[in-house]
Amino acid sequence: MEEKLNKLKHTLGKISDLNHASAVLGWDQQVSMPELGALERGEQLGTLGELAHNLFVNDEVGQLLEDLAAETKNLDPDSDEARLIKVTKRQYDRDTRIPSEMIAEFARVTTVAHGEWAKARSQNQFSIFQPHLEKIVEMVREMADLFKPYDHPYDPLLDMFEPGMKTSDVKQIFDTLRPQQVELVKAISESKQVDDSFLHLNFPKQAQWDFGVAIAEKFGMNWERSRQDYAAHPFTTSFGLDDVRITTRIHEDLPASALFSTMHETGHALYELGFNRDYRRTPLADSASLAIHESQSRMWENLVGRSRNFWTHFYPQLQTAFPQQLSNVDLETFYRGINKVEPSLIRVEADEATYNLHVMLRMGIEIELMEGKLEVKDLPEVWKSRMLDYLGVASATDADGVLQDVHWSGGMIGYFPTYALGNLVSVQLWEKMHQDMPDLDENISKGQFGEMLQWLRTNVHQYGAKYEPQELVQRITGSKIDPKPYMRYLNHKYQDIYGF
């Protein structure tokens, strides 16, 4: 068995190297690649994707997995060896359904589409991106069909990002969540609005960058293993256990944008930097799912970064960094301002009370695209009408509407639900963390995060992709993904801020 396992790991290591090389090219595409490099970059990514795919789906890997599955039946099912074979077999069964030429073509199509999306967004013209999105939707439908029979055509797409979850599972969660969030937003809208005018002054770019970097370091970011750059849409990517990159964007008249995006992406990076080193160059050195990934970023961004405890320690430092803007703004006014609830157009700038509604809108659109009930050409108007329905606001431009997210240009249909699921998981973990660490709030108010990070390393990060998301959440909290803790958190927080 050991010989076969080592042989499998050798091949998996090569595949990991190819995937990380693709990640380097993807990072460069969004951070520093010149505009006209998109076509050749798509060809390069297509070649690497095809090589990695062919290396993985060959008959030798399949035979090794079959042999190892038989030989490890008597192993502890939770052992690293047994889990590696299980996770790899699951990926193998999925990837063998997708032809390598489709993988390569999809990489080429989405790389070109990303550049056209960026152009369409900058020019506020959906028609530039439309034919590329139509091709992506067509290809994604074809990929989903490769996984028949399924309960719903969205299932195989969701499963790529959230293993084990079904469309019906997420719908059930969202059907419970949406009316409660709508009720909360209504109660807030009937209360006296908080003042956040001080967050719309001019905050110098470099000072914003410096403060964000300092907070990331406080959270536990190690710049010998990571770095931060600028990008149009903040993201995190990994080239290995010791090279995890984050990006941010800075608006001088919206300082909260860069600060909280840096906190958010730092949460993602800390997760990736915490994987068990024994999993290096194997499929276990990955996130359990994107919801688990998002639970980490939203925890640091919101549960820590938007808390009163956090700013008890850090607000004097922020005032020192921006004396002209904040010297006359007291802590409580600042705390309420950064937690202002106001339905808005942009998902990544949305407050906690309305954020999930943005996600539910997108999931509904994706499901209808996959069902063939909605055509790409109709998206701008559908987007506007549903924003009115879900949030009571409508975008005047495509850039603030249907073109605001990068995900569809990358073919990531099935991704959006994981954002809201991650919010729910973050609070489930938060409640458990408080049970295990009664002094957590006190530590945060002192600017001390080492114990919190260690708890996450021990309970979440180290396991990587060893457990499926629902399984991991249940192991830690005793429950699968559940919206009730999240609504408890939101209601308690906003009743305090808005006094209803």
C-alpha cells in the first residue's frame, strides 16, 4: 500500500505544481498584466489546465485509487491516508466526466472574458461582455449535463464549490433566512438612521494602505509567507503553503472599503496559511469549501473588525493616522457609522443586514440561467428589477449593476451561495469559540488575537479539505449549517445600534 500511496502522491504533487503555476498567471492577470495580454494568457492557462487535467484523469491514477480504496478499508476512516484517498477519488470521479479539451477551451474563454468584463465595466456597457458571458453560460450548461442524472442542473455547479450541498439544501436555508432579514431591514429603516458622514471625507491612500497592513499583521499575517497588492476586485490566491497573496482596492473617499477588504482577505489568507504542512502538494491542502473559506474572512472582517471591542483598542490609533477626519468623532459614533444599515447597490460594500440579500438575488439569476428560463441579453433589466424587489434600490448603470462582480467572467457559476453560507458558519464558529474562550471579547478589546487564531488553527484551518463542509461544521459546533445563530447575532447587534 505504501508504494502505491507514494506513487499517487507523486502524481498529485505534479498536478498541484501545475495548478499553482496557473494561479500565478491568474494573479498576474488581475494585478499587473497589460490589457492586450489576455489572449495569450488564456492560451497559457488553457495549456496548463489541460496538462493538469490529463495527468489526473488517466487510467493509472484511476487504478491506483481503486487499489488504495480496497487496501485501506481497514484503516481509521478519519486517518489522513483514508481521507486523502476519499477526497482524491471524489475529484477523480468528477473530473473524468469533463473532457480535457473542454477544460482547455473553458480556460481560454474565461481568460478573454475577464478582460472584456473589465472593459465593459469601465465603459459601463454590458453589450461588450454579453457575447462572452453567453459562451460561458453555454459551456457551463454543457458541463452540468455531463453530471446527469441530477436533481437540479445547478447541483453539479454548486457541488464544485460546496461539496455535498444540493440546490434544495441552500434554497431551504435561504427561504428561512430571507424573510427574517427583510423584517430586520424593515425595522431598521423605521428607526433613526446613524451618521456616517465622516466616512465620506478624503482619507489619503498611503495612510489607508499602511493602517490596513498594520491590522493584518495584528491578526497574524506573516509577510514572509504572503503579500498584498492592488486589484480591481479584492481577492486571495495561493501558490503553495508559504506563498499566499491578497489584494485590496482603495477609494480615498470611502476608507471603509480598503480597510474591511484587507481584513476580509487576511481572513482568507490566514486559513490557507494554516493548512497541515503534511498535506502539501495534495488535494487536502485546500479549503473544505468556499463557505468555510468565507466563514474565515467574514469572521475577521465583521465579527472582529466591526465589533465595539475591536475599536476600543484600535480607534485611537486610527484617529492618530487620520486626525483631520476623525479627531472630533467619538468611538461610539464611529462604531455605529461603520455598522450603518442602508440598502445599497454594491455587494462587496453591503452591510451585514443586507449582504445576504445580494447573494440570494445572484443565486436566483444563476439558477434560472441554468434552467434556460433566463437569457443573458436580459440580465441588465432583470438585475435592476430584482434589486428593487430585494433591496428597494435600482442601479442606474451596468457597472453598478450586472457588471459589478468578477465571478461570471471566470465561469464561477455556483459560487455566490457560498458567501451567504459562509456568513452563517462564521457565527456558528463564533458562538463555539466564545464557549471555549470566555475571555475572547476581552482579548479583542486589548488587540490580542493569538488565542483566537490558535483556536481556528486547531479546529478549522489545519484540516484543509479533509472533511466536507457540513461534516466539519457539525464536528466543531454539533450542528450542520444553521441560519438561527446568524439571525441571533444580527438582531442583537442592530437592536443595540438602532434601539428598536
